[in-house]
Amino acid sequence: QVQLVESGGGLMQPGGSLRLSCAFSGSMSIINSMGWYCQPPGKQRQLVARINSDGSTNYADSVKGRFTISRDNDKKTVDLQMNSLKPEDTAVYYCRAQHKFGGYWGQGTQVTVSS
């Protein structure tokens, strides 16, 4: 049984930083990539960052240079370091583990950027 549990969300002022962490339980052998998605209020869920099995990464244009995704295979965690936060980063952030036939979602963690 695969489970993803996110942590690290909260309220932060513009310009601040937050670090999200996703803990993965279960076998990672079938997982091709791990990623973070966000769903702003009233909008669809969208990709923020993804790290592939070969270590390559992909980022949404809006977060390039500000966010960094990393993975620790021993600890089975995927983190998202978010710097220079903006009010438009406010969203529920979801962790996703992708495999060939689909994937798994975490329950989400709220990030609010406001002064």
C-alpha cells in the first residue's frame, strides 16, 4: 500500500521561505517520478516541480529560480524548498508519485502567502 504524507505548509509573509516534505511509504521500484503540484483557489491543479528517476528536474516557469525540488531515496522523502514566496503561490500543495499506469496523491498541505 502506497501512502504519501505531506508536511511543512503554513502561513508566510511575501519574500519568505517554506520547505515542504513528502514522506513515501511502500515500494518505490515502480515509481518513475515524484512531483509537487499546487491548486490555487478556484483553479485547476497544476505541476510545480518534478524530479525524475534519473535525477533530472522540471519546473513550472512561475517558480524557476525560486523553488527547488530534491529527493532522498534512503529516507524516501521528496522536499520542495520554496524561497522568495509571492501571494500568488498561495495554494494547496500536493505530492504525487507517478508510475507507468498512473500514480498516487498525498492529502495536500495548505500554503498561504500573505502580509
